[in-house]
Amino acid sequence: MEHDRRFEGPSDLHLHSTHSDGTEAPALVMAAAHRHGLRTAALTDHDTTSGWAEAAEAATSLGMTFVPGMELSARHRWRSVHVLAYLIDPDDSGLRAMTDRIRSSRLDRAQIMAERISRDYDIAWDDIVAQTTDGATVGRPHIADALVARGIVADRTEAFASILHPSNDYYVALYAPDPVTAVELVVGAGGVPIVAHPAGRALLPDSVTAAMLDAGLAGFELGHRENLPEPTALLADLATERGLIVTGSSDYHGLGKPNVPGENTTTDDMVARIFALGRGAAPVFP
Ligand code: AMP
Ligand code: FE
Ligand code: FE
Ligand code: ZN
């Protein structure tokens, strides 16, 4: 395949911009990736593809290959599951309907959380809007930023560990499809589904992982700072056994997290496999 020969590593396939909960615009995210020595980078904002055009332009003008991606929200019972979706058709009606629904639910949910928090803390919905770029996928990180701006917590980490923690009465779950449906939607949009940070604290039951694989799950993001050694080793064995794709990425969020572009990377042969599988959108070469 022609494009297999044209991209160059190192490759980081998981970065966020202000189109979701990153703190930098897509062009600045690509500039950060470039500064950290990356030659190929994806933009994977939560539940939106709206940052692609700006990121593609910035990446290619810096001589980098741009990989269009998204991090699709899903949920199994109480577990939040993130499905990375590479090379999806951004106009696919099934996937669009789902991401529209998730984003709208995220907005309602953030307003309810803000209302609950405002009973105990000096914070209003306008404070959260002020932390959110117009049209962005809204999430708890924006509420965290509002709490920081009000001097209630020091940073996002403290906000997530306290006021925004799911064990708290302020917490409201967002609407998200089950993980199998999420995989089906990504496959239906011509994309390559990979489970993000699959070996953290909230492990999926094996039966759910098996059902996701049956639905076309392509692999696992095994290189991620939130993955724990033991479950990572188990999933690595499964990946080897089944010939699955494994990736490594930073999950960069600008100033929103300590994660640094390129802190984990994906090997060239795995990037080539993703490029060969994706049919909904093409990588953008410099
Ligand atoms: P939400 O999807 O709105 O429930 O928020 C989850 C998002 O918050 C994830 O995408 C993470 O990027 C971010 N997040 C989770 N924990 C933390 C943390 N401790 N510090 C900063 N961001 C976090
Ligand atoms: Fe995030
Ligand atoms: Fe995630
Ligand atoms: Zn992410």
C-alpha cells in the first residue's frame, strides 16, 4: 500500500485539543507533538471530529503525517470505556447520530452537576461556559477548570479526586453506548477501533472484551500511563494470540494533564496496519 511507505515515526496516536478537554487548539497540539520529535500524530478528541481540518493543516505544514481520529465514549455498567476510532468517515450517519447524542447528554449532565456543586460552592454555569471553547465536547475537565478559576481547587487532578469524583453526590453519568455498540459504529463508519487505556483500574470483564472482538475490535492501547502492569501483560498475551493491533500513546491534554506528547509511541508496523484497515478517512501526508 502506497501510504504505508510514506509516513514516518515516531508516532503518537492519542492527543486532545480544545475541541474536547485539551487546553490547546488543534494547531498548537500538533506544534507540541512536533516539538517533542513526533513525525506522525493523531487528534482524538472526545466524541467529535471538528478539530481535524485545523490539525491536518498544522501537522502537514510542520512536515508531519496527520491521523484523523476520535475517542468515542462508551460505558459498561459503571465503567467508562473509551474507544479510539481511527480513520472513520466523519459524515457517517450512524456514528454522527451517536456522537451528537453523547455531546448533547454531556451538556445536560454538566449543567446538572454544576447546579449540584453550586449548592455548596461559589460556582455558576457561566463559570464552566467560560472554560469551554464554543462547540467543544463538554466534560468534567471544564468543570474542574472552573473550580480552579474560582480558587476552590488547585488543579484538575485535585478536582477529580474530590468534587468531581464519581463517588460524590455531585456526579452524574453521561449517556454513552455499550462498548459493543461503540465498536460496531466505528466499524460501520469504516474506522479502526482500539480500546484506549484498557488496563487501568476498571477492567472490562473478559466476556465484554470477547464480544467487542467479535464486533470487530482491532486492538488495544497498551502503552499508556494509566495502564497497570498485570492487566497490560494479560492483554498483550491476548493481542499476540489473536494477532491484534497494539498501540502506545500519550493522551496529551495540554496543561490539563501531565501527559507529554511522545511519552508512549506506536511502532511503524502497527501504524501501517491501522492505515491499511481504515476506510472512512485517509491519513494526511505532508
Ligand atoms: P467525563 O468524560 O466528562 O466524565 O470526564 C472524563 C475526562 O476527564 C477524561 O477524558 C480525562 O481526560 C479527564 N480526567 C480524568 N481524570 C482526570 C484527572 N485526574 N486529571 C485531569 N483530567 C482527568
Ligand atoms: Fe479527556
Ligand atoms: Fe480516555
Ligand atoms: Zn484521551
